[in-house]
Amino acid sequence: MYIGVDYYPEQWPKTRWAEDVRLMKELGINVVRIAEFGWQLMEPEEGVYDFSLYDEAIELLTSNGIKVVLGTPTATPPAWMIHSYPEILPVDENGVTISFGARRHYTVNSGKYHQFTKKIVTKMAEKYGQHPDIIGWQVDNEYGHEKSDRSYGALDRAAFQCWLKEKYQTLDELNQQWGTVFWSQTYTDWSQIPTPRKVYQEHNPSLLLDFDRFCADAYTAYNKLQVDILRSIVRKDQFITHNFVFTDQAINQWDMSKDLDFVSFDNYPVWGGLAEPIKPAAIAQQHDLCRSAKGGKNFWVMEELSGAQGWSRIGYLPRPGHIKLWTYQAISRGAEAIVYFRWRAAQFGTEEFCHGILDHDGLPKRKYEEVKEVIQELKTFGDEWINASYEAEVAAYYDIENAWAWGIQPQSDAFAYKQEFLRFYRPVHSANVLTDLVTAADDLARYKAVIVPIYFLTNSEFTEKLKQFVSNGGTAILSYRAGVKEENNFVTGQTLPGALSEFTGIQIHEYESLQTSQQNMVVGIKGTIKGQESTATIWCDLIEPTTAEVLAEYKGCFYEGTAAITKNSFGKGTVYYIGTALEDAMLDGLYDDILAEAQVDTFKTNGEVEVVKRGQFYSFLNHSTTETTPVKLPDGTWKTAATNELVKGELMLKPLQAVVLINE
Ligand code: GLA
């Protein structure tokens, strides 16, 4: 298995390189990623190419047995280029042109930028495409990150209008599909259509959703431009990937991944001003996203956090054990290679305080020793582990367009898509049930249960698949605001939940949006949650069951006694509807009943212990920084994967301890 570091030789005197390579070899790494920000060095002026620095670095690294992944440097267009071709710069929604001076300062809709991209990628491919120790390519860096996913300049507007013409063919169709008769917005010429720049109120939701689709398509096309050039020149076994960040930006990771050999991911459980790492379930969900984006295939973590990160605010300091814990979590959920960010903290530039395995003094210390321990352990069982299969029994529906629709209309100031998706995903994570994230394109037949959180923007293909899945005996869990919007982002004219009414056995004639300061209560009336109470926040659907039975009701509001959670039989299966945002405790109780009835295997643990099965390998991950936690092992023979020692009955996990056992 590949375990490596992100290395920036251009940021250090060449006299330091040999020591870096000596320490890397001692650490046991076998791959580095370089050059993703090296455009100026490779093309110091227009049309003049100089690869000498990377030639030397690659020679030193590969002659010491370290393989190389090359980045195409298109996240950092050089000053000379921007100076001569300022139209490359992106424009924000207020019409402000983004300045040179940081990174990602280009619009994908600039034909000039495409030309420069083609030249530099072609030159690099011709230079390194046959090199025996260059194993692959990372195209660009974190597309769309740091608000670079949408640009609103003249070039973007013209490209958007072309995209719309392609999609709708006629203005009548566009006006129809957007409902432009509203507020006299009917377009009589394509050139009248704006990008959603600043307005006093809010833009038409259908225009906004199409703009996100357009931005995502433009990035997918830009990525493909680079991939096609590389594929046409480099050796067939040099892989091509991209290091995604999975946020709800206007990037469609699923579309883009079709052109890549596998997905890569930058795993930062904590960054910048965050005082605490994100929840273990949130990290796990990201890994599930990586697999989902490429049909369940293994992925690379191209940037695995090793030190505190931040620009002008330095974030949380990972504790002893965090590097190993987060590395093992990633591998247990489908990562097949780990590349740590970064080898050594830079002494200059915006990211001086993005710390690495080595800090500014370049001396090997705590983090270096922790990574060494990880590499030594993985040398004993890593290859087997990464080839072991990850078999999920439960899926969660994740549609990036639904995330965009929510981003356009969150409807409550307490709503955030990632937070609410996680609310309904987390209970399966804490029951240590393996999950996949699925889209409308995926087959649901192999799952026992499918969670469909906040299914606001519907997808008719998925709705049909879900109904089929349940009528064949599956279990579906829906949450509030399901079935509201049709694919053109119009609100359905049917009584809510629209096309899902018969399926859920309910009708919703009223609903209430709750802001951050507001809450109602819910009381359980059936099953494990009977008598249990929970706050009801963010949204309350006032459910009227038609065929469904009621599992919980609202309390302490004018609709006290109205159904809040229901259960309906549909065909041979069952559909649950959770009409509000509940607290974790009640969701855990409810999911216990649902998973038991759906005969889904759970692995109950105390505290913050995550258990992930991958083939015969079980990783036990204690995310608590303070609690030592016992884990009762099910019957059978358990051995430590690293040392083959027998483990009987119970595993005592220290704070942040990560242990992999083999179950025979
Ligand atoms: C990202 C980028 C890196 C660097 C790190 C800092 O993931 O890809 O270039 O900015 O974050 O943590």
C-alpha cells in the first residue's frame, strides 16, 4: 500500500532535500505528491518551460525508491499570466473581480485559461508521462474550494446562456421551466439572462439551481479537458485522480469522477478556527461519499491531516493518537492509500501555520514517531486490509442537487444541509452499521434499509426506485420536507408529501419553520421511544396519517397531539416519516427499533467507539480524548492484525486508541 507525504521541494533550499529524503526513508514512506502549485517554476514566462527543479527533485526521490504523484498546477495561475490576461480572473456575486495573490483565482469559463491549461498539461505529460517511477497524476487541487465554485463575470454569463440554450432549446421552454412570468422576468432574448449577481431580494430559485448545475458542468468539462490530454499522452498505468473536498459547493463529484481512475480526498477532521474536530460520524460520512462517488471503489486520501492547520487562525492541535485514529478510520472505510499533509510546515506564505509531520525546524518529533508507528503496523497487514471488501447493509441517499436546492432555500436560519444530513445518518454510524451513500443511479436491491434525509428536491428516477425497494420488502426512513420540490425546483401542486403521500401513508396540510431560537417538543407513544421526549427544532411537519401508524406526537405547541413520527406498510416493506429535527437520543431509540425490524446487524459500543468491518478486519476506533472504554467482543477468535496476538472477551480501548483485529 502507498503511504506518503505532500512535499514542496520548491519551498526549501536544494541543500535540504537530501536530509528530507533520508528522513522520509527512515519513516518508511514510499510516495510523495509534488508540483500541484508549481506553475510559475515550470513556465516562468509565457511559452517558456523549465522543469529543472522538479527533474532534480524527482531524480533524488525516485533514486531512493520513493514514487511520485504529480499535480497539474492549474489552481495557481502565475502573475505574468494574470497580468497579461486579467479576464482569467473570477468575479464574485457582487461583481468584484477576485484579485491575484492567493490561489484558485481563475474562472473555468475562460477560453484563454483553457489554452494555457492545455499547454502546461501537455508539456508536463510529454515530460513525465513515461517516467517509470511517476505513478500518477492529480489534476488541479480541490476544485471549487474556498468559494471558487461560482464565478459571475462576463465570460461566465455568456457561457451560462449557451448552457441554457443547450438545455432548453427555446426561450419559451426556459420561461416555462423557470416560471419567469413571476415579477415580469420573462426573457425575450438569451443575452438578457443574468448570472445571479446581487439583487435587492432573492433570485428565481430555478435560475439559481440551473446556475449551480452550470457551474458544476463547467468544472466537470474543465477537468475532462485535462484528463483527456493526460490520457492521450501518458503511460496507461499512470493513474489520474483529483483531490476532492466534499462540501455542498457547485461541484458534482459524481459526474467528475466518471473521468477519473479513482477519487482522492483531503481529510481534515479539524481545520482553521474550529475548536474541536468534527464528529466521527461526519468524518465517516465523508469517506462514504468518496466511495459513493466512484461506485464503491477504493479511494486515496491525498491529504491526511498530520498537524494543526490554519491561515491567520491556527486550529485545534491534534492529540497524540489522532493521526493514527483518523488514518485507520479512512482505511477501514475504503481508503487504499494515505498521503499525509504536509511533510514540513512552510516558513513563508499564506500557509505558514499549516503544520505537517515536521514543523518549521525540520526535526523529527512526536508526529514523526506516530506516523512511523502507523507505517510499521500497516507494513504487516495493510495490503490485505485495503483489499478486503466493505459490505454495507444500509444506504443513505445523497443528491448534490438536493444540497444545492437547500442551499438556495434553507427555509430556517437553523438549517444547514450537512448538519441535517448528518442528523439522520449519525444514528446508523453510532450503531456501527456499515453505510453506503447512494444516488438515483445506484441499485438499492442489496440494502436492507435506505435513509432519505431531507428529500426536498425530488428525483423521479430515485422516487420510483425507492418505492420498488420498499414494496419488495425494504425499509425506508424519510425526514421532514420530503417531496416538496419537482426537478425544475417548482413546489409540487399536490398535497405534501406530494408523490410520496401514498408511499408514506400520510398527508401534510400545514408545517412550521422554526428559527434557531425556537423549539417544540415531541413525545414518543410507541416502541423504544415510548414516553421519551425530545426537542423538535428547525422544522415541524404537521402529519395527518392516512394509512400510517403514529409513533410520536408533538407537545407544547398549538398542534399538540399531532403526529410527528409515523410508520407505514407499503407492499412487503415499511416507510418511516420523521416530521422534525429530533435530538440524538430519540433518534437512536427510534433507529434501534427500525434496524432491528429490518434485521440489520448492529455492533453496539459505549461512548465514542467506532467499529468498522472490512472483510475479516475489524477496526476499533476510540474517538474519545479522555475516556478509556471496554468493548465486549462477540464470540469467535479474535487476533490483533499487527502482531497476531489472541484477544479474549473484551478489548480495553484507551483514549484515541485505534486497534485492528482479525476475526477468524
Ligand atoms: C487543502 C489544500 C492544501 C492546503 C491544505 C491546508 O486541503 O489542498 O493545499 O491548503 O488544505 O490544510
